[in-house]
Amino acid sequence: MRTPGGENEPGSDHPAVRLTVLSYYQPESIWENADTIITTGSELDGIESAYQTYQEWGWPVSLRGDQVRLETQADMVGLIIPTLLATELTTTLAAQRSSPPVVVHPAAPTHRMLVCSEPFAVALPWPPAVLRVDPPLLLPPTPTPRGPLAWGNQPHPHGLRLCREIDAFAALRTLLKDLLFPPP
């Protein structure tokens, strides 16, 4: 193995190999900050229009350059979940009339971010496939290197308050229990 200086470690004839491992279930960096993107005038119009709509709805958003952000003072949390599980979860929550807004990131086609209200006071034991992200959260149509963020379901004025974090947690636990241990 090579030492930091580049030479082989004593007793080893093999050079060191450094591997970077990206976890399949932790795409948090792409959700938290978008790279600076050059946007056209029409794209900026769409971003400003979305920002104004969110403001009219009373959502705590800010506009920073070409990023629409759900701000830190928001009593919200993002839950990044694999797409198939997120689809089942939102279907379950919709049946309970508590469907959260869902954000789709073009650089993470295998995941969705559910935006839930009222983060639980204590850390919930989310399964490893779920990543909890605190605000600021990027909202559509914020541009990214692979395209703009999009909504996985059509948001509405009261969408941010429909699903609390504990509601999503309980529904996911029930869903996983039913998937892993179906009734006889």
C-alpha cells in the first residue's frame, strides 16, 4: 500500500487503491444544493412564477438566484425514499387524505422526496432506505445540471400541512409490515 507521500508501505509491493463508494440510499447532497446553472429568461420567468405561487399559498419560501427554497423556519422535513416505496407510501397516505407534496430530482431517478410537516420532536427510527433531510429544501422548478426539479404529484395551497412526519412514519411501518409479513 502507498503512504500519503505516494510510496509503497513497508512490506508491500502493491500500490494503494482508493475507492469512493456512493451509498445507494444516501443521495442527500443532490437534494440539498443545486449547482449554479445558467438559466434563460423564460426559465427564470417560470421560477419566479412558481415562487410567487408558493408565496400566495403562504409557503415559507425564498428565491436565491434560480433556486426556490423552502426555508429553515418552515416546520417541515424532507424524506428521501426509493421511488417504488414512495409510490406505495403516497398511495397509502392519499387514502388517509394526508398525501404530502413529492419532489422528483432528475439526478436521482430512483428516489423521491416527500415534504412533511411537523418534524417529530425525537428522532424516529426510519429504515435505512429512508433519509431525513431538514430545510432548506429545494422546490420545483429549481434547475439542476440534469434538468429542473419537478413535482411527483400536483401540489396545492394546503399541501405542506396535510402530512406530518409521524403520519408518514406510521404509514411506512404499516406498509413495510404488510409487505414483509402479509396476512395468511
